[in-house]
Amino acid sequence: MSGNPYDTARITLLEFDAGVRARPGMYFRYGQGDPRLPTAVLSAVAGHVLHPAAAVAPAHSLSALVEITGNLAFAVTLDEPHTWEGQEGPSAGYFGSLLGPEWFLPAAAAALTTRTVVQMWCGGRGFRQVLTGLRPAAPPRERAAPAAGSGTRWEFALDAGYFGPGAALAGQQGLLDPCGPDCAGPAGPGRVAFRDTRG
């Protein structure tokens, strides 16, 4: 048999961020142009806080505040434990950014932005990095941080050109349950609170 339609010459490998932009439904359930997509992005990031990678924390143990700051902008501040005291700082993630595969849904959300700001702090040390999409605009910069506690903050400015005219995040009543309908895990101390600051 000749002319195999699945030979390697026909396979295109996409980098992570390009793959997210090409098929957002694989990460957020809805395709490009669907008016539900922006809200699904926010809900997926919030849900990942309650169901992080096992290397980060147990399920239902982290807490976060999700703030809707604009029609296509939101921020998430969480009490993520860090353990990089005595090291140079956080390890590099996708493309050298502060977003690694342990937070693949926030990284996928960043791929759909024009700008993402990542801040991390622990034991009096803090780091901040600005991303264009998921690509670093510059290396992380060290900055002052609270002397106690540790955490992470992500600020996402979703790409209006990608989502299309009139796209907007739903108000709190329109958000999906961050725990999800299929979650069978035991309840824990983790919580996600929402605040819509659009007035």
C-alpha cells in the first residue's frame, strides 16, 4: 500500500503555547470563538488550585482569591508552599518562565493572553516575571517579599484579538464550580473565593 496519509512528513509538532491556541477545547472545553471560553479559562485555573499536581500540594488543601479585574482580565493569589530557601530561586518552567508543568492549566491560560505577570514569594524572598503570552519578556527579577508565608500570584490579560469582539468573563454567578462536577475527593481546608472588581 502506498501513499500512507499518516507518514511523518505530514505531522506537525506544535510547542505547548501554540498547541493551546490551536485547540483550546483540549484544555478549557470550548473552542475559539465560543463566548463561554473566557469564563472557562478562569474556572479551569481556579479549579487547578483545588486540584494541583501532587508535587505541589494535596487536593483541596490550597486556598486562593480570584479577582475579576476587567472584562478579559483576572488575577489569582494562592497560598502555595515554596521550598526554594537556600537556592537561587524558583526553577524555570515553560520557555524559562516561572510557570512550569506542575501548573499546566495556568500556563495554558497564559498562552491565551497578551500579558501575564507571575509573582512568587517565600521566606522573605520574592520573584516577579512578566510574560508575553507564555513567553518571558525578561528573566525573573528578585524583589522584596513578606517575611513570613509563601504564595503565588498570577495576573492574566486575555488576548481580546484571540477571543473576539464582545468577549467577556461572566460575573460570579456565571462561573463554573472550581471543584467540578466529577470531583469525588474528600473535603479539605482549601477554598477559592471570587471577587468581581468591575463595579
